[in-house]
Amino acid sequence: MRQAMKRMGIQQQDIDATEVIIRTPTKDIVFSNPQVAKINMMGQETYQIVGQAQEMERDTTPDISEEDIATVMEQTNCTREEAEKAIKEAKGDLAEAIMSLGQ
């Protein structure tokens, strides 16, 4: 099989991986103890992953710092709770949070 692949210009290299993580905007797909092969076919590299996948939801809640809260409070004259809520609803975008409280 390897001889035939070599004649066709296909090279395969096994990679000793312990974990592969594919990140999407909302979840991670995790392969523990996978079999990974790097395949080079006419200059085009692809990776083949074989193993059990586990999907994990990602925490998309933004980290809100004290500085962010203080900035929104200062710009809008709102309470701490209002500032924190606006930042969460704006997914961490301070300009959007300030604009939403200014209306």
C-alpha cells in the first residue's frame, strides 16, 4: 500500500499525538489518544484523525474586569450592576455596552 502511495506521489507520516482539539465558536471537539497521520499529496498537506471524539460546550461568557466595569460606569453614570449586565449582554464589547446604556 505504501509503495503504491509513493508511486502516486502520496507521502504519509504518522504523528505521535496525545490529544487533538478542534475549536469551533461554540464547542470544542476533543480526541484523546488519537491516531494522527499527515498526508502530503502533490504539495497539499492534510491531516487524518482517527479516534473517539468528545464534544464539549465552550464557555462564551466574556471575562469582565473591574476596569471595564469602571469605564462603563464612568461613561454612563450607571450602577455597577447595570454596567456589568450591559457588558455581558454586549458580549464584552464596551462601546456597545456604553451605547446601550446611553439610550
